[in-house]
Amino acid sequence: MRRLSSALAALLAAVLAVLLAASPVAAADLASHRLSNPTAYIPPQCYTDTVDAEGNAHNPCFTCHVRARAPNYIIGDADLQTEYSLPGPALTNPWTNLFVDRSARISAIPDAEIDAYVAQDNYFDPDGTITLARKLAHPPAAWDEDGDGAWAGYVPDCHYNFDAEGFDRAPDGTPTGWRAFAYVPLPGVFWPTNGSTDDVLIRLAAPFRSTAEGSYDPAIYKVNLAIAEALIKRADVPVAPVDEARLGVDLDRDGTLGTATQVTFDWAPLKGRDMSWVGAAKGELLAAGLFPVGTEFLHTVRYIDVSSGEVAMAPRMKEVRYGIKTRWQTYADLEEGGLEEAKERYDFPDRIDLFDGSLETGIANGMGWRYQAFIEDASGDLRPQSFEETVFCIGCHSGIGLTDDATISFPRKFDPADAHAGGWYHWSQKSLAGTPDPIRADGRRELLTYLQENGAGDEFRNNAEVKARFIAPDGSVKPEAAAALRDDITTLILPSAERARTLNKAYREIVLEQSFAKGRDAVAEPAGHVLKEVEQNQPTGIETPVGATHW
């Protein structure tokens, strides 16, 4: 065979790269249940090299791996702070995007180009129609796994049009049921300084929004959301004055049906103390630490917009993530499942998790929830995540001690007693500016604790900007930076415009490659503190696990 000239070869390679990026080859495999990474549920952060060159241990692991509280019956999760307890197939790090050097390509991208890209709205059509809803009404063949011409999963229906109480409304003013809430971002990867902005919304099922007769009632809905918050946080939750006689429920547990100004958490059924939903949901199953069946969460992950001179959520979405609770599981059910999993891990340490689900309906987490998501295609439009790309989401929503009923953000909702609008608002209505560093259950400041225990602002210790701003040469936190953090967490969690643009460019390169199965962290240069190989039960160097933040 004749060799092509170097110029022609280069041209053909460039054309092929463009064709592969623009072609539906990746889309054709979206429904495949064959995983290129069989342990895609174990996130890249679990491969962090926790010991530095001087032999000092850094602990970002306590963010997720802590002693769980019932009914989260994860066994021995805090032990994962002290050792890499991975199954055999996961001992070689599959997240190879962490080791790719994209710095040359990133430096070649003009700032104006990336600013224009992230400013483009890929969720709405120009006329305000939700783009995915339009496409899913007649799904492309590559999205239609069962070939019936219809989409069986979640169809995006949030308009991101919020009223003063955080409720989303359709263009005609009809409430969609979605309600935004403000929360403290989880330390590490979820801080904007590490690559993305995001928001989370909740929606309870129709009976929780309705009167006994079935009519939509916002007052009833707000009370039921307050009850859900009390059950998840195991704490009293203030509410606007409520006529308990109208609802037939003693919300404040004072023994009378009067006017309640709080939902009192008082759930001890074995001692004869119980709580109740109101409206059409009265009589629905209820338990501390659990959401009712039909609860939905909507989570968008977005680029960082710095075009206005301030850090904000970009119109362009990286992902639209969705979860719905489809099945009630009692404490006994959940404990049995936790014990079975612990026994299996002990008996078969190299056995990997298997998942049930599909491209259209999402993947079950084994705890009563089902998750699915949409992610950018090479052109920047949102498409359904592949089966493997969705498996990536399940690990954090089923296998860590941090969660309450498989959720992370809602337990971190701002305290309604002293938050703006009771904590019910979207970041587009009020930013995180001026949010104080939360106090942990042990009395320590949460974000400061993360800096002290990890000595860095991200799991990979890759964020040089945070290090320069907060970490002294001896590894301690600079006192003046810690003082500023006390009253405003944005001094830590927001990036400079330069860093934001670099991270936007880095992630867009992954989008162009469609290489999410190899990792979706925005890393401009190879991560220097990540292990490529791990020995089973290898010590992390962390000797004393850090406790949970909220109990």
C-alpha cells in the first residue's frame, strides 16, 4: 500500500475527527448495556492520591464517606477514608481523561469564543419551547430503545420561571410543581471553582399538592414540603401561620388544632408519636429520613458565566439530571438490603455492582429511586445519557454514608428560620454571596474543616488558585482567608474569570470528544495527585476518620 503524503494524511485525519464528532455513531450506542468501564459507579475522586511527596495525608474523603444514619444502612462507609476498598476490576483507574493534557488546545481557544458558547441556551428553543420536550415527542431512532416511537422516561417540563416563593411556572402562569431551593454546595467537585455551576429543584407528587377533593392548593403544598424538610433534617421547620383545623392535622404537636407556625418533628411510632401529611396526601406513608413515593428531583449542571464580570450560572447546560422515587422501602427493607450488600462485599470482594434499567426509563439504585439524565452531544445539544453514562450517577446516589434517602442537596438546604425566602429560591433570584460558612454538628466550620483536613480546595489538589488564596506554605489555612470565609463562602467557592474560562474550555474539549465514559471532570492539565493503579485495601494514610457534617 502506498503511503499518503503527510499533508494529505493530516487533512484526512482532521476530516475524520470532524465527521466522528458530528456523526450519530455515539448516539447509536446509547442503549447498549455493555460497559467499557464496568465500575463506572465508582467516581474518579476515589482514586485521589491522599499522601503527598512529604508523606502528609490529605483527607477529602470525609465529604462522602462517613458513618451513615438510619435508614441509610451503608455498612462501614467511614472506613473508606482510611483505605482504598475497591473490587479487583476497579484497581486500574479507568478515568483516563484525568491524565490528558489539553493545555495546548485550551490556550488556542479565544476567550470570546468560549464566552459565546456558554451564553447559548441549549435548553430552550428561540420561541421558548423546551427543546428536549419537542424532540422527545418524536424521539430519534437512536433514543428510542424499545422502538415504539415514544419516549418512556422523563420529559423536561421545568421552565425556570420562578415566583417569589421559588415555584416554577409555565409561560401561561400554570404551576409546574417544581420548586427551587437554596443549599450549601457540597465541598470539592461541586464548587464552581472546580468546574461547574448547578441548581436543584424538588417536586412532590400530585396528592401532596392538592386538597382532599383533588384541587391544586399552594398552601397545602408548602406545608407538605415543610413536613418533608422536617423528616429529612429531623428538625422543626417554621411555616407561615397555618389553620390546623382546616387541615385536620396537629402540625406543631401541641395537642390542639389551632394556628401552627412550625412543623414539629416528633416521629417515634413505636412510642405512639407519629406525623401526617396534609391534603389529599393525608394517610400516605411517612418516615423520618425518607421522602414520599413520587418525589422528584431536577438537577442542572452548567458552565460558568463570567461575561458580566461576576460568576453566575451560564444559560448553557452541561447536564440535566433527574431522579424519581418509585417505590417505598421500610427501614427493615433498607436494612436488609444494606446487610446483604455488606455480606456480599465481604464474601466476594471482587464482585462488581450490576444495574437494572434502560436508556429511556433510567437506572434503579436499589433503594426505591430511578435516575436518568441528558448531556451535551458534540454539537452542544442535549441528548439522553447512555446507559453507561448514567451508571456513573448511581454510585453517589446509593453507596455512600452521606446521603439521606439517596439524596445529597436537600439535607443541605438553607435553614428556613434565617434564610432569604425560607431557603426557597433559585440562584437566578439571589446568589450565594454573603452566605456564612455552615457550622457542623461537631461545632467546626464546614468549609474551613474541608480546607484544614484536605489542605486544598478540591479532591485532586489540582486547584492552584484556591491553594494560593487559602493555603500557607506549611499547609495550614491562612488566618485572613479563614476570617473572610466565615462570613462569605464565595471567597472560596467561586473562581476567577480566568480560571472559569479555562475550565469551560477544558470541559468543552470532552464534549467535542464525547469521551464522558473516560471522565467528565474539567481538568486542563493532567491531574498530578491521582493514582493510576491501586492495591486492594491499600491504606490511604488517613488514620482518623472525620465525622459527618449534620449529625
